[in-house]
Amino acid sequence: MKERIKLLIIVLIFLACYFIPWSNSTIRQSGLEAFMMLQEYAREHVLTCLIPAFFIAGAIAVFVSQASVLKYFGARAKKFLSYSVASVSGTVLAVCSCTVLPLFAGIYSRGAGIGPATAFLYSGPAINVLAIVLTARILGWQLGLARAIGAVLFAILTGLLMAFFFRKDDTARIAGQIYLPEEGDKGRTLTQEAFFMLTLVLILIFAAFAKPAEGSTGLWPIIFAVKWYITGGLLVVLGFMLKGWFVKDERVTWVQSTWGFMKQIFPLLGAGVLVAGFMLGRPGHSALIPEHYIQYLVGGNSLWANLFASVSGALMYFATLTEVPILQGLLGAGMGKGPALSLLLAGPALSLPNMLVIGSVMGVKKTATFCVIIVVMSTIAGMCYGAIVG
Amino acid sequence: MEIKILGSGCPKCQTTEKNVKEALAESGLNAQVDKVTNVMEIAKYGVFLTPAVVIDGKVKSVGKIPDMEEIKMWIEQ
């Protein structure tokens, strides 16, 4: 960080300390809400949901061979495979947009072309495993599922549309050597890796298992009653797998990469929760922004509300995962379910700074088309979802 | 010798740069170390995943942080 930027931050903090009118009761209420919301996250979501999810993200980054995924993006790869892999590979390849952009530029200019490249550009930030897990956990599984399905479908559709619109495109593609990360000999079978991932995912599911509604019967309460025993048992199994199937180096890199994700994401998420709490408050509590504004802008399921949500989502920059607390606040203040999905689908993939970089890679016209496609599709998806869920 | 570090400025790329500089200092060699941050420039090298290290036009590592031993091997050749 440059010294000048440090100074700027300190000056901003000072001005905030100096001028925020804490004697005003609304401001006090908002400040309290910010920390109440942070506490809710710390108590409800960090240990059982975020920490296991970080370990899964770390495991994916280290143990899933990136070379095996990337070879589907080469210039000679089959188109059908390129699209399908591009639409789901966000789960495997990317957690933050800083890895997505170089990959996108590579696929676009040296590899499979504009269709798969834009499919990947969309799916990369939109469907990473952390985002889906946290969405399902905090905003409800319906929205989590809708987000996951929507993101995969959108990726394919966006790619196909872009390839169709620009089919006469004659961007000179430089055919040349493509360098992929080397595929080390790992001494594990694919089945073993699949079981390892499955165990991690099961730990996450059981640790985060939601408390059933009062008086419900059947399997749900039984599972809830024994969830910690199941989780414990799975942890023991995990321990044996780690000991038997992995060498020390791999375990170390796994923990390092998990730690890397935590360092990168926790501060941002914490700040995001504080801001969302300050502006919007927890569901059912009001804070700085009065609820009728939110209801006026994005309440219900009108075309206007959905369009507004997807356009503002497309312009705003959400640091990884912060879209979730912000949406939680918005939903609590009266945002409709449809506009919420619109924002989730348009938000993480696009932002103003992101558009500038994309523009430098594929030009203004294509970037504009890409953004319009996403905004229009998000709006439509939001309206459909709002109509179904109500 | 000309060393290029390709990466859009993420923490991994910064670690890579630090490792390269330390390896150079330890082996007492002199080299020009440049950072390439423009994504189109990066793509021109045929590199899909960053950080990547390019020495005298040859791509040495892709998508990972090379450790000091590896870097020393490359630069001492």
C-alpha cells in the first residue's frame, strides 16, 4: 500500500470520527444494528458454515488439478465441452475476480474464443462454492439453489449469445503455445479424491444443519439431534483420509491456501456486514435508510424493481461474499424475492472496475453487449422467480 | 537476464515477486525484474493462470508460487 493511500484512509477515518452525529438517535440505532448484525454472523455462521466452507475452497484450490480443467479451453477443444466446462468451472478455478480476468483474456485471445470465454467470465465469480453455500445458509436454500442454477444457465446462454452476435468477428487469434500448470503425479485415485471432497461437503452440511421448526416430526429433528455425533464421526474419517492418502506437503499447502482465503475474505466480509447493518439493519429492525425507500425501489416484483436491482447490481462492486449480508439487510427492509435474485445474478459477475478491464480486453462494443445481456437476463430471471416464490 | 512476473497484482503475485528477488539476492546474480499486470500482455505469453514467471522469454512456472529452490535453479542456468 502506498503511503499516500494510507494517509488518505487515516484522514477519512478521522473525518468520520469527527463528524458522525452520534447524538442523533437514528445514527445511534444504526451503529448498534451494525454490531448486532456482526455478532449474529459471528455466532451463527462463522464456526459452522464459513470455516468448513473455507477448508473446502482450500481443498478445491489445491487438490483439483487445474490443468485438467484448462485443457478444455484450448483453441482446438470441442465447442460443446468448452461451454459446459466453462459454465461450471467457476466452482473449481476462481474465488476472486483477480484470477478470473487473466484466465478470461487467455481463453479469449488464445483459446476457445469469445463464447466460452464470456461463459467463464460470468460463471467464475458467480458460482464459487463459498458464495453458494453462504447464500443458501443466510438467505434460504431456495435463493441459494436459484442462484446456483441461474448462474450455470446464464453462463451458457451468455456465451452462446455472445458467440452468435459476434460470429463474424475476426479478432486475430494468435495460435501458439499455451502454458498450463504441470500435472503432478499425485498417487491418489479419482475415487479417493471424490470421497475426500464428499466427506468435506458432508461435514459442512451436518455442521450447518438448521434447527427444525417446533413440533415437526420425521427425519429432520432426528438428524438435528445427532448432528454433532455425525460431524464428529466424519471428522475422524477425514483425519484418517488425510493421514493415509496425502503426503505432508499437500496437507501443508491445503492449510496454507485455506488460510489465504480466510485472510482475503474475512476482513472484507466483516466490513460488509458492518456497513449492511449500519445502512439497513437486521431483518425486522430499521437503521439509517428508511424501509419505505427500499420498498419503493425494489419491493414487490414489478419490472421496474427487477430492472433497478439488476442494473445497480451490475454497476456496484461487491467484494467476495459481501453481497450476502447486503442482500440480507435489503430483504429484511422489504426488498422482493425476485429483485433479490436479479441482484445476485447480475452483481458479482459485473462491476464498474471490472467492466473497464473487460473493455480493454475485448473492446467497448462487446463489453456493452455482454453487460446488456446479463442485465436483461437477470431481470427476466428475477421476475420469474418472484412470480413462483411470491 | 530478464525476469518477468505476470500477474494482476493479487497477493500470490506479490509473494512470487518477493521470492524471485530474494533468490536473486542469495545467488548474487543481477537481473532485470519486471512486473506485467496488463491482462492482454499476460495472455500474449500463452499463460492462462497467474502468477507466472518468465525468464528470458521462456515460461517457467504457471499458476503457483514457485519456491526459492526452484527459482535458484532457473536463474543459475
